[in-house]
Amino acid sequence: MLGFPSAILLVVGLSYPGVATRLAAACVWWQHLRTYHRSRPLRTNLHEAFPEDAVSRTPSGRRDTLSVLGVHRR
């Protein structure tokens, strides 16, 4: 008789920390996205003033893509 309600409470109790963490991470991600979009005029002006300092979005070579340290170098 008490097995089904207690099983539901167990599942809710075990999943709550994960859901709360995901919601908090989503809020932080949303803030970062808004800040990124608000800084577009600054990034555009800096790119016009210093085009040689532009960061490419693609890796320079295939070896860089497969390297463990490649993420940190980019």
C-alpha cells in the first residue's frame, strides 16, 4: 500500500539535485549568451582595428583536432 507513493518520493528525491543543478546551469548559460550578444559592437570594432588578432573558429590542422591538448591551445 505504501510502496508506490514511497517509490515516487524516492525517484523525486534522487532526481531533484540533478534537475536543480541543470536549471542553475541554464540560468548562467543564458546570462553568458546575453553578455556575448551585447558585446558584439565591441568585438566588431576591435576586429576592424586589429584584424590580425582574429580568432578562427576552425582548427588549423587535422592533428590539432585529434590532440588532447588541442582544445586548450585553441
